[in-house]
Amino acid sequence: MPPSRPTVTCSINTSSHTAFHTAHNNRMIYESHSHTPLCKHAQGTPTEYAAAAHRAGMPGITITCHNPMPDRFSVHVRMDPEQWDEYIRIVAQAAEEWRGKVDVRLGLEADYYPGHVDFVRKQIAENPLSYVIGSVHPQTPEYRRDFRTDDPLRDQITYFNMLADAAETGLFDCISHPDLIKNETPDDWQTERLLDTIARVLDRIAASNTAMELNTSGRYKKITEMNPFPQMLQMMHEREIPVVIGADAHVPDRVGEGYPEALALLQQAGYDEVLYFIDRQPQRVAISQALQYDWGK
Ligand SMILES: [Zn+2]
Ligand SMILES: [Zn+2]
């Protein structure tokens, strides 16, 4: 592990970060969702993602690549278990190269999947992660095999309930892109018939003290809007569920993309602050402050 300095990745010495936090808190947010080529469907090194964060005027970036899972579970879209050390090494290398300019952090996008929770719990406990995203990915072959039926509404309800199951494990700081299921059967996406389910799911997530993500990459999916949809953001706000913005960048140029629009969406939903995480601790930023920032894109 590199020595403890304010911009070191995966340092567990939080006291050494105090000066840095004072300098940046309440001014500007980190990119909280970005990938590496280790997941086999992203391009660019962590160093290049950090450079993109710098161009966007962001003080930090957390690299959150897709976690290794057991039994070759959707191995075609995530790093292999034996690549874990390489993951830590390339993020630490980026942290070193950008020290003093961009705070590069080791994070993880970990899948929630029934039967694999203990594996993920151990993985998170054993590693010095700054931020852990919990994801349900309904587009994987395993998910489709195990949960897809011929009834889209039933599948959508299954998915939303699984988000609450994920939050209730207590393993994750944030639940990602929390309406991704809409892109599985976009012709059968009618939010009105799901609102009761979503309300109950959000009650459970609020009680679990887990944040939720506003993911700007939804604009590139079949239903071209950020995840989740605006009314769901309102329902999250009614329950005081904090929100982390993430670009879910699979190429460096997407770092920070859509943040001003995401901040405006959150304001419309009633939010006045947004979070990111450092060393698993929430950092709060006033949306009014973040909107004043001179965004690089
Ligand atoms: Zn991905
Ligand atoms: Zn992601």
C-alpha cells in the first residue's frame, strides 16, 4: 500500500485526509462510477479516467470496476478473480500519478445476486475500498436464466424487490442505476403499474440507510433517460434517501458527463444536496454549489 498522503488510493488512515476534505467538501463532487478494461467491456486505464476527471474539473474519481464473482458468474463482463491484484495495482498507480491533482480512489461495483452474497461480503471486508456500489444487472445470461419469465410486469417487480434485498444486506454504500430493468422489455415499461411496488421497495431501502444512484449513462440505453426515472427520484426524496451521481463511464470521455443535468433533475425532485463517498463515509455537497462549478463538459 502506498504511504498515507491526502490523495492516496485506498488509505485506511482517515485522519490524514482531513485537510483534503476541508479543502473540497461542499464545493464539488467526485466521479463515483467508472470502469477499467479488466471488465472486458470498458476502455482506458485508471490514469486516463483520472485525466478525464481533471479535464472535467472534478477533484476526485473513484474507480468502481465490476467485481470478481465465484463460479465464473457473468465472467465475460467482469474481471477474473485472479486479476484482483492487478486491479488494485493499476488504481494505486493512477493515484500515484495524479497525486495532488485528482484524488483517485479504489472502489468496486459489486453484483448483488442470491447465492453469492457471502462471497461478496468477504471480498468487501478484506479489501480497503473507498466506496462500494451494489448492482443488480438483469441483462446478464445468469439473471435471464434464473429470473426472466414471459411476464414483463412480474419480472419488473422481481427486479425492484431485489434492489431492496441488496440494500438490506448492508454491504453496499449505494444501489446503482435502480430502474435498469426497464431496458429489458422497453415496450412493456409503464411506471404507473409499478409505483406501489417501488414505494414499498424504497421504504425498505430508506430503512437500510443505503444511498441510491442517479446514473447518467441511461441516456445511451433503450429508454433514453437517466436511471432512475424522475418520478422515482421524487419518491426517493420523500423518503430522504441520499443520492450519489455516477456517469458509469466505460470510456474516459464519459467521466463527469451529464452531471449538470443530473443535478438539475435532483433539484426538480426536491433534493438540495448530493453525496459521494470517501473511505465508506458520505461526503455531502450542496447542489447549488455544484451547479455553480465551471464544468469541463
Ligand atoms: Zn459495465
Ligand atoms: Zn458500472
